[in-house]
Amino acid sequence: MTSAILAGTAFAGAAAAATAEPSPAAAATSHAISPCHIYPWFCGPIGATGPTGPKGATGPTGATGPAGPAGADGAAGPTGAQGAAGPAGEQGGAGPAGATGPTGATGPAGPVATHQVVGSSATALPLGPAVTSSATCPVGSVLVGGGFRLQSGSVLIVTDSSSDLANPNQWDATAYVPTGSLVSGTVTAVAQCAP
């Protein structure tokens, strides 16, 4: 009889608890309240935890977020090694002609036409001394050069062919017969005069 009253009281208490105004905290968890929570001795022991349910499907990919701000410029890298020389380029076309340069200063007047004056021939003898032939430009002419002529077949050795130190308008040619030669020969001075 007592157990029935307790049971009835238990149900009455449960009903009263169900009809009472729930507090804000109880309202948030009212879906989980049962008589077993209020009167544990009324219910049997709590069963074992059930197995974990299957993994839910992957949700859709979210929208792409806005682009972040640009990062700061990185430090300059080291200078690279010098590359190999490239092939030579094609030769360019000829450039335009340059402007005509200014006229140069007038040079000194050149000599007028020259003429030769042939001097007297001098004969050199074997074992004899050297001989000199001279050619002199006439008055009014200037000695500009000179030379000499040797007799054909002679073996004379010419030791001097130049203008005379005492007379700048005279050309001298000196020669002799070499030792061992028995052939005489002649030398003739030639003066180049202008005009």
C-alpha cells in the first residue's frame, strides 16, 4: 500500500513538475527532462552508450573570401653572372657623306721645271789617286740635287756624291780605281738645277 502511494506521489510529482512554470534554464533543457532524471530510483540503471553514428556528408564549399592586401616587396636578389657574348651583328650600311671641310692653307711654291748640267769627266787611273768631277748650275739657277755617271765597263768606286761645301750651286762626284784593277775609268758629275 505504501509503495502504491509512493508511486502515485512520484507520478503526481512528475505531473506537477511537468505543469509547473519552467525556469529559463529548465526551458532550455526541458526536452531532456524525464522522471528518471528527477527520481533515479524510479527507473532502472542507465544503459551503455550506443555506437557512434555514421559521419555526415561533407557540406558545400564556402564562398571565396576577399583578396588579402599585397605583401611588401622582397629584397633585391644578387646580381647574376655575366652572360656569354652574343654573335656579332650585321655590318651597317654606309653613312651619309660628311660635310666638305675648310680649304687648307696654300702650300709653298714648288720648284719650277729643272734641267741638268753635266760636268766635265774625270779619268781615274790604276794605282792612281781618286779623281773628282764637278757640275755647276749657271747664274740665276739653284742646285736642287745631283748625281754621277760612270764610264761603261769601269769598276770605279765612288767615295762621294754631294753638293760642294764651298759652292752650294756645285755638285761633286769623286771616284778611284780599286786595288788590283788595271782598267782606268771616268766619272762625270751631274747637277740638277732649277729653273
